Amino acid sequence: MICGCNDNNVYHIYNAKPNGDKKGSKLFKAKENSGFCNRNFCKGAARPLKIKVEHVSMGSNKDGDDFLEIDKPCVCYIPGCCCMRPNVIIHNVEHNQR
């Protein structure tokens, strides 16, 4: 966040350890791609966004390859109203490139 403005978010997804530790090995990295106005002025369920999830497992032959694309279009959503509910579209984009 610079000067009170949000930047594109990046998330790291880890494997859970069986012994109860919080983090295991890193599996994926999810990068948000949304516009400045969408991030800073559209709030909650109305906010549109696109997220690309890629492999980042160390030692994997798929490191850096795309895994999923998540797309949530903008909707004019009124809480408690059942019309125009937000929806999320998930595309499996994993390819056997190697």
C-alpha cells in the first residue's frame, strides 16, 4: 500500500504439515490483476478481479507454469437481494507443456 492506495495482491499457498505446523512447502503463487479504480473504489462483492495461480513447488518440473485462472466480474450487488449475485469463474489452464 502506497499513500493509502492498494496494490495488486500476491498470495502464497502452502502445503499443510501433518504434524500441525502452520506452513509446509510452498505449492502455488496467486497474483491478482485488477485496475487501480477497481481495487480502491469497488468494495466487497461488487469488486471485479482476475487471479492467476501458478506452480512454485521447488524441484517441480512445472515451476512457473499456470495452474488456474480465477475471474470475478463486476456486479451491482445489494446485500440481502438474491438477484445479481457475484459469481466466480475458475478455469483450469494447466497444460502438459513438458
